[in-house]
Amino acid sequence: MSRPEATDSQELSQESTGDVQSSHPFVSRHSEKYYFDDSLSIFSVEDKLYKIHRHFLRKESTVFDGMFTSPPGADGEDGCTDARAIPLPDVTRSEFEALLNFFYEETFQRGEASTEEWMELLAISTRFDFQRLRERAIGALDPLLSRGKGRPIERIALAEKHDIPQWLRIAYVDICERGPPLNESEAEKIGTRKTVLLGRAREMIRNSGYRIPSPGYMYGYGGVSAPGSPVQLQQEEEPGHPFYDNRHRVDFIVSEVFSPSENDLVGGV
């Protein structure tokens, strides 16, 4: 049976429909969340070249995002060839590889990173404004360098280098509670001023004739409150050393020695 021919009205209707479709084409738009910039860039760190995706760097770092959104120079775009690798001065290979491990290997997410690797991640995330990574590193290092771990000098050095004032007080208390005084190597790492202040605090704690207010209230320190205003003392475990009556005495004297000299809200020298 032969196919019936289309009538003039049917042909006109089909032509009209085709005109409407062609004049209103469907336009696809990029997903704001899942349309990745998968370009690769080459970086030079110490004596090694690394070719990695820009996506992670732009997403997490305002510094790198600004770098990649800037128009290229007259001689072309950096990072496209080994000869035009982007140099990262003052960055170590271990720091950069810690950053890459966070993005590519998930070493940190699985809880397999060492304390030193977290320190490397803290260093590079602070320098290049990877805010989320910096917060992760601070949170992970906090218990690793906490009171009783025997690393107060390292904690002070990291706090000052990477602007983490809340770590200073814990380290000061830890040093004041321990038996041995600061040795020469430790004094060199934290500087003369802090060494003198810690020595003063230790002497005051051990001086049984030095009286302090009763437990329950103490003066603010390190941004907890405005200078001189009382805040409720957080009760903690008693120190395990024979030199002190209780944690309140150590906390109070550390606050009294360091708050005036460090202007309370600054948290470091």
C-alpha cells in the first residue's frame, strides 16, 4: 500500500514548527558546581617540576585563584611548559607534596598523615590562604601537640609562625608545670623575651609566699576577654607534678605574667 501524500495544510504546519524550533535553539549552561576547570599547570618547587590540575588550587586558595584569573603576559601564559614552569620560592618539596597528598592521595582524610606532614600542610595552607585546609591542620595538630605531649616549644614556634594565638597559653602552662627549666636550645627557639617571662612565671609558681586569689575566677588572656575583666575559670585536671597546689595557681600566674606584656588580645611577641 502506498503512503498517503501529505496535504498542503500538513506541510505548512510542519514547516511552521521547524521555523519555531530553529529560531529558539536549546542553550546549555555550565553547572556552577560540577563544570570543572581541568587545565593543568606546571610548578617548579626546589629542584622538581609538578604538573597538576588547577581546579583544586583555584577552589581552595584565593591566592592561586587570583593567579590563574589574571590575564597572561605579552609572552604567553606561565605554567604551560617545563620551560615556563611557575616557580614557588620559599616553598619546600615536602610542603608542596603534603598539599598534593591532601588533594590526590587522601592521606590526611584517612588519618594516615604524621605530625610532621600536618605541620607541612599547615605551613603551605597558611602561606597561600587555603583556609579550609589550614583549619583542618590546626584541628589535627591540636591534640598531637597538646599538654603532656612534651612538645610545648614546637607549639610556641608554630603558633607564632602561623598566627595561632590560642596555642600559646597551653604551651606556657605546660612549660611552667614541668620540672626541668628551659635549656639553651629551647631558649634560642623562643627568644630572650619569652624565656625571661617563662622563668619569671616558674619562679612565682614555686614561691609558696606568693599569694593568688581564690579559685573560681581569673583574669582574661589571649583574647578570651578584655584586659582585666574576670572570666570563669575552666576547671581542668590537676597537674601531675609535686611543685604546685593546683592548676588554678599555674593558670593564674601565667595569665598575670603574659597578659600585660602581650596586650591580651595579641597572643604573641
